[in-house]
Amino acid sequence: MRVDYSPDSMPTGAFYRLLTAVVVPRPIAWISTLAPDGETANLAPHSFFTVACTAPPVVQFTSVGRKDSLRNVEETGEFVVNFAPEPLFAEINATATDFPRDQGEFEVVGIEREPSSRVRPPRVAASPVALECTLHSTLRLGDSTVVFGRVVHAAVREDVLMDGRPDIGRLRPLSRLGGNEWGTVGEVRELARVPYRDRTRD
Ligand SMILES: Cc1cc2nc3c(=O)[nH]c(=O)nc-3n(C[C@H](O)[C@H](O)[C@H](O)COP(=O)(O)O)c2cc1C
């Protein structure tokens, strides 16, 4: 037995809650941007986030509605995806408050920043990975806007690398689940993909 849901016969919010409860876990992009005044540094988590293209490297996040992060990206053409690690749980959530645009979350919440290498928005100093992006394009979809960012630089803290590669046990990513739920990494399993030529018939 299955329960059926039709988006056409449900309130938007109810279907949104269903979608975000089943499209899980979602990685969290902690997006930093700079207002056009060049001063106010904005920071907000976005879990509608993924890799959009590998060559060139492009990532994407979605703004549901028109928020400060989106406006800043549109007006300045730059943003940074800061990795959202477990130890910064409370800080990340604190930057999801709907502060007025002239109140930068770095200042209000008390997040230490550091300069980026290739773009003007600052990086979160305590975050182990920063993907510095220039705006590639945006796509308006109904009430949302998908932002595509070309990754022009990646800065990874040395202590999260193992044998030269980012290690999941050291990164400790947070994820977004349904409602107000957050996830942490559980058991990690490795399994190599099987090339077609190696498949055996028995
Ligand atoms: C874990 C988490 C994930 C979120 N993901 C998104 C998202 O993908 N898109 C979005 O528009 N808002 C998302 N939000 C809400 C924004 O972070 C929130 O609206 C924030 O105030 C936007 O800030 P801004 O106006 O400074 O851009 C999320 C909130 C949390 C706590």
C-alpha cells in the first residue's frame, strides 16, 4: 500500500514539506556574499545545493523566494560556498534568521571571517572548505531562483585531508533533513562500481 499525494490538489506548503522530507539528506552550502556597498557581509545556509557541472566546475543553490543572498549574488556576481561542519551547528542555524539586509550575519552572529583568494565575499574562517564562485547564470523557476556559480578557487584546510584527499571523518558534514531536522554522517561504506565488462554470468 502507498499513500498518494498530488501537488495539484495540495497547498504549496504541504507539498514542499513532503518534498523536503523525502529528498534527504541534503548537503548544506553556507553561502557568503557581499552587499553592493562592499561592506555588509551576508551568510546563510542553503540546502538546495549540489554540483551542476564538472568541467567547468559549476555548483548550484536555490533561493526559495528573493533573499539577501540571492540579491547580493545578482548584484555583485560573486559568492562563496562554505562547508557546513558539525562543530558549527549552532552558528549555521543562527545565520538562517531573517535579519534585515543591512545587518550582515558575520557581524550580528559573530562569525570570524577571512579574505577569499579570488572573490570579494569573505570566507568563514572556521569552515574547513571554501568554494569561491563567480556567477555563471540564474534560472527562475516559479517562486524560486537557481543560482549557478563557476568555482574559480577551492581552499581546503590541511587538517581535513588524508593522503591528499578530503576525508569524510575529518570533514564531519551536517545535512538538512525534513522540517527542522539535521543529519550527521553515520556509517560510511565503500563499494567499487562494477564495470560492465567485469560482470559475470552465473
Ligand atoms: C539548514 C538550512 C537550510 C536552508 N536551505 C535553504 C535553501 O536551500 N533555500 C532557501 O531559500 N532558504 C534556505 N534556508 C533558509 C535560509 O537560510 C533563510 O531564509 C535565511 O534567512 C536567508 O538569508 P538571507 O536573506 O541572508 O539570504 C535554509 C535554512 C536552514 C537552517
